[in-house]
Amino acid sequence: MCLIYHLNNVATKNIIAYLNKGEKLTGINYDIWHKKITFLPNEQELYEHLTTAVTRPPEGNTAQHCRDLEIFDAWSKKDRCTPFTLLSCMHDNLIGAYEHCDTAKAMWD
């Protein structure tokens, strides 16, 4: 299992490196950039972070609340990683326009 994770991680890093060698998002090449960049979250099983918003469950102390909170925490951890992938594939002068976004979905939208 660890070897598979490592190989997937290496493959993902190679994909990011490959995409960064090409054109980054400049503000006028969105259509082609969007097509290329959509591949990365799909490969990393993070695409749903770009399309779905998840909110923190209301406070509670039930077993269901604990499960919901664990799911939310796992989601949030992945959601914090997703913008780094997007930002690394943008031209430096655009990063400031997106770094304030609270979620990957907000950045994608």
C-alpha cells in the first residue's frame, strides 16, 4: 500500500512539473489551462473539492456528530492542499487574485 501511495505521489508530482513547464494561467489562456489543470485534481481524487462546498457540522456530542466532524476534518485537510496545486499552475502575477480564497471551490469558481 505504501509503495502504491508513493508511486501515485511521484506520478502526481511529475504531472504538476510537466504542466508547469508549459503555459501557466495568464488570464487570457483560461480555456486551455482549464482543460489541462482539470486533469490534476481528477488524478489526485480532489476534483470534488473544486465543485462541492462542505460546511462544518453543527455542534453536538452524538456519535453521528463525531463521524460528521471526522469527515469534515478529512475534507478540510485535502481542501487546504488543493489550492497549492492550482496556484502552482498560475502565472505569478495572478496568484494574489486567488490567495484570499477560503476554499478550493472558491478559487475554482
